[in-house]
Amino acid sequence: MFVVPKSAGGRPWLLGSLAAVALASAGAGAWIVHAIAPETQAATSKVRLPERPPVEVVEALPQLKARLDYLGERKQFMGAILVAKGDQVLFRQVYGKANYENDQPLKLDTRFRLASVSKQFTAAAILKLQDEGKLSVDDPVCKWIEACPDAWKPLRIHHLLSHTSGIPDLMAQSEWGRIRVTPRTPQELTETSARYGLQFEPGTKIRYDNAAYNLAAEIVSKASGKPFETYLNDAILKPLGLKDTGSDAHADAQGLAMGYANFPAGLAAQPIANVSVVFGAGALYSTLDDMLVWNQALHKGHVLSDASYAQMIADHAPEGTPKERGRAHRAYGYGIYVNSLGEQVKPAFDDRQIYHTGSWAGFRNLVLYQPEADVTVVVLSNNYHQRDLVFMLSQQAMAEALGREFPTSMNR
């Protein structure tokens, strides 16, 4: 149990040196939470979400519109973009097609695969169960996983959510070639991961880990007594009205865009998603407006308690974590990151952004939230090879919404 001090001066929250709350984790030492919870979260379940805005084209950001019109006319961007300040939509538009083989255009409510943007939902499910008193992020993983290997005895749920477990990622497992294309049950995925030793002592390093998030989803199932997808729907998606968000890990979903990739011969469909192998790490789909509602709900206290939200946005990177390719350190939260992404473009801007990327089966996504100005940016692309463009558009959208100078190039 810990107390999170409130922020001063009317700022929604501050990250970094303004606060440091030490949390003890049994068997894992201690880590530092660099966060102050939002004042707006005092009444987590008492304040109603605002009504959803009508789903219609909005193009009130002229610089972003001009940029996207240029790209769209030349078929250089395919996907959907939404920008909002609070619940006021500043921009909502789509470009390209949901399915080129069927000549099916993208719509404002087309469902996209979220890929790793899904991880924040898994983390929120764990923290929701913590708020319900059914588990703690300090719990040993072996409390919830049957036939738990000896190597996992030092592991806590915290390590799974913060990418500090040492469990080899799916793509680092020797069986990855078969796993990628073969439907697997959660139990089969757990059994496969259990056959490997840890790559490092838990809590000492950061290594991105889809396998750990599959385990976290399995713990959600054990602690709730429901399949992961059922608990997620009952406890989070349905109460928030996210009717176009869900998982197709074990059943085909309707209305999904096709994912694509650029090859020398041209644009190629990527129909084999097999998200069963990332059921807790990347299996969700959603729409622009559902992601707006999700951002508003998560970051304004409609999903988690103050304490659990503070844990989610905290920096859990071990002390001494090196910079990534010379860039400024990004805070590793539970299923989300925090960083000044605008420093990677020119002209640069330094506003902190809460975010996560996603890439899988022909999709490339980036969902952002700037808390002090209450700005949401959602960029969903059904083209795997548009990583840099998705990033650049996200920062152009964020900069214009914040009133910053419009970026024109990357600073990498």
C-alpha cells in the first residue's frame, strides 16, 4: 500500500524528479515510482464519461489536413487518424482501403488490429483485479501459474508488466517459426515459455516481452475465474461502451481491415494474423473513437484507482538502464511508455506523451495522450511498412493540437 501525493499548481500530473515513491517488491528488491496521480481521479467510478461525439469527418487542423491530403492523393498513407482535445474531436479522417482485393474503402468506424497497443488493456486488467482485492502486482507468478518452473520462483507480476522478467520473448524462442503460424492455447504458450531459462535476473534489465504479457493474461483468467477475454469485456470494455473493441484470439471478428505490407512486387495482403499466440500481448482490435473513449477513461480515473494508475504510468526501468540508440530515456510503465517524443522531430517540442506502438500482421499503430493539455492522438495504419510515417504523422498531429510549430522532418 502506498500513498501518491497530489500535484500542485493545477497540473494534471508530473513525471520525473517531482516525486519518488518507493515500492517494495518481495523477492525483487525495490523500485521507484516517478509519478503524481491526477487530481481528477479522486472519484474513480462516480464521474460519468462524456457523451461520445458523432462519428463524422472533422478536419479542423489545417496543417495536418494539408499533409494528409498530399499523402492520400499519392497513395502514400493508408489508415485512419483521430485527434481530440478532451472529448472535442479536432480531426477524424481515413485514407485508402480496408480491403484492396474486395475494393472495400476504409470507414471512420473500421476496426483495426491494435497489435501491441493491446498491452495496456492487459495491464489495466491486472490492476483492476488489484483494485478488486483479488491479486497484487507483488504476487509471485508461481502463485497463479500451475506447474511453475523453479526458474520463475523469483518472478512477480510486476516483472511481467514492466518487461523485466527475463523470460525469453516469443520471437527469441527456438520454436518461434512454428508458434507464429500455429494456433495455440494459453496453456500451450505457458508450457512452451516454461521450458526456457531466464535470460537475466528478474528486475535487473529491460527486454521487451510478449511472452510475459501472455502470462499476465493467463493470471487475469486465474484470478478472475473467467477467460481473459471475458473478464476484459465484463470489467472494462462493456462498462466503457467499447462495443467495437475486443479480441479475436480464439474466434474470428467481423469488420476488420485487412493488413498489408510493401514488397518489391507491390502491396501484399497479410491474411494470416494468428493472434492466438499473442492473446495477452497483441490480440485486440478497435476503432478510432473507441480508442478516444479508452484514452479518456484510462487517464481520467474511470478505470483504475489513483494508486493503480500511478503504478501504471510510473517508470519501472531498472537503475542504470542505458539510453536507446542515444535517445532520451523512455519511462517503462505497465503496458505504456512515457517520453518526450516530439524531440525526435524538427522543429522539436518537449511535451511529455503517454503512448504505445503496435505492429503485427500488416498493421502499424501509435496511440498517444498528452495529459496536461488533454490531447489524444490515434494513428491506425493497415500497412506494416509505414512505421516512420505513422510516427511522423502522430507528432505533426500532436504538435498542431498543442499549438506547437508543425514538424517537417525527423530528428533521428
